Amino acid sequence: MTKRAKVSAAVGVRINERELDILKRIQAGVAPCVLSVNGLARDFSCSVATVRNSIRALEDKDLITVRARFLRNGGQLENEYELTEAGGRILEVNGSLE
């Protein structure tokens, strides 16, 4: 189980370290950031299910927005991710705590 991130207490939103890592990865990309769930799972050495659950939790907490992308023939591409204002504030607070 992943530990709760230090920023949780300071901001009042409970997020774990994996969710914080995903927020940082989204911030590091060009908005909107296109990320592969499989690539994130490989980079973070965890399962695809863990990454999907973390992304779903971040979206439920309104920290990110997720937009699905599709090919003309209906095939799915990687999703686009964007930080919300609340997600940006969490990263700002986390930066001041480090």
C-alpha cells in the first residue's frame, strides 16, 4: 500500500505518493499532457490497475481532467491529462514542503 503524501495534511485533500507522482508527471509535460497508462506503470514499477485507480482517484478529487482520444476508425489512443487549479495548488504546496 502506498503511503499518504505529506501535502495531504497541508491542503486538506488526501492523496498518496503514487497520485502525487502522477500529478508531477502531468505537470512536467506540455499541457495537455498525453500519457500512456502502460508507460506510467512501467516507469513507476507498479501495475496498470494501480495507475488507472490513481488516475481515477485524481479525477474524482477534481485534481486533473482526463480527455479520451480516438482514431478516426474508433481505436483508442493515449488519454490527455491536464492539471486543474486544485492540482496545481497541491504541487505548489508540495514544492514548499520539500
